[in-house]
Amino acid sequence: MGIGKLLLTSILTGVITLNELKWVAKNQIKLSRCELTTALMLCQMVDSVQLELGCII
């Protein structure tokens, strides 16, 4: 999984799962500055309720 693919998938579906958020948190140290910016965008979208938290059934 990559942060770019995660961003696009989340925007398309309007949902980000807790596992995906855990992946972002776990891999923060490995992300480039550009990827960190993308991660911040994801967080801001969750905070502003543009993305909903979902679960895998």
C-alpha cells in the first residue's frame, strides 16, 4: 500500500478504515515530506468529516 493510493481510494469511497490509519501512523517515520503532506491531508479530511471512519466486514 502507498499513501497516494490510499488517498485516492479514500477520496473515491469517502471512507478510510482504522487499519489504514494505523498503517499511516506506523509508517510515518519512513514517509518523505511529500508523503507526510498527503498524510496530513487525510487527517484533515477525517477531522472535517469529508472522510468517514469505516471498518472491514
